[in-house]
Amino acid sequence: MDRSLYIAMNGAKQTLLAQTANANNLANTQTTGFKSDFEQFRAMPAFGPGYPSRVYSMAERPGSDLSSGGIQTTGRDMDVAINGDGWFAVRAKDGSEAYTRAGDLRITPQGLLENGAGQQLLGENGQPIAIPPAQKVEIGRDGTISMIPQGANATNLVLLERIKLVNPGNQNLEKRDDGLMRLKQPGAAPPPADANVNLIQGSLEGSNVNAMSAMVEMIELSRNFELQSKVMKTVDDNAGVSAKLMKMA
């Protein structure tokens, strides 16, 4: 196989990977607390006998944009957004502790507190928060959950639990395939609750994806892939012409 064909195929593959990440970002422009993903690749010289010749695309470790999204006021009592740095601690599907900025909370029929993605919120003890039947549930700025039990007087407010809010530092977190953040260091102990993290009640943090920029990038990547495809077609045409010349000889 001609080396130039391999180079063009490699570039087209990396462009498709970047387009996949960009399309996922664009699809989550309205997802609460979503953090956009990067897909990076760069040109590298192909080393071999003699001097390096030609270049190929090398994929690099992708990262995520952990900047805060816009705060949207909803007026709903169970909607909370983190003010500044910090994360909600939730239980992932594998049972491990993970972190998110999605604060669209709800109470399941089983009495568990979870967000809109179905992830159970953890208390300061590291266990899922269970809320008994209540007339009203309130969430304070510091994450404390108060409730008025069913049948109790409206002034009988009971302190139930405090949501685990952490701030391990964005540089120590990485996004996994399930969309949740985890500590970069394998086997590291979960960070303790941070009393300095506070909430904005009746609000949600939106996605940090810039829809306009994502659309422009989609067009650029599409043109890039089209260019790589044209290169592959040109290489194939040249190979066909060369084969005909060899037959004539």
C-alpha cells in the first residue's frame, strides 16, 4: 500500500474521532452541568531509514473543559447549582464515588435523592441520601437537607442530612466514559466534604458548550475529512495509471 494513502487514511480517521467528540458536545448543549470534551491530534513526522519523511496524525490524550456553565434561574425548590468551584458527590453505576455539577434533584419513589441523570447523591458519610415521606423538602445553601414530616406541623422542620460537596481541584479530576468526573490518581481516597462549597437555590448550571463554536468546528472538520478523502482518491487514481503504464511497458 502506498505510504501516502496510509497517511491520508490516518488523517481521515483522526478527523472522524474529532467529529464524534464535537457532535457529542453539540448534542449536550442543553444538558445540565455538562462539560465539553476535547479531541486532539497533531502532525508528526514518520521516522524510518534516513531522514524523516511525510507526516501522519497522532492522537493525544483528550481532555475536558471544566469551566462553569451559565446559571439559569428555575424557581424550583429541588434545583440547586454550585456557586463557584466544587462538585456534587454521587454514586456511579459501578458503586464508586464520582462527581458532577448536575443539580436537577428529585426524590425517587423509594425515597432516594438523585439528579436528572439517575445518579444518587451522597451524604457526608459517603452513603446515598434517603428521604422519608415528607410534606416539604428544602435544601440550604450549604447543602443541608431539611424536611417537614408528613402529618407534622408546618413549623416542625427536621434537619435530615447534608449533601457531600467536594472541591478536590479541577486539575486532579478527569472525565470518564460515563460522563462523570473521577480522581486522576488510581486508588486515591475520596476527598472529604468541603464546607466552603455552597449552592444557589432554585437555579441550575447549564452546559458549558458554545453551540456556535461547535457548529463552526463541525464544518471545519467536515471539510478536513473531505480533503483527506480527495487525497485518497488521487492516490488511487495515480496507482491505476501507474499500473496501466507498467502493462504497456
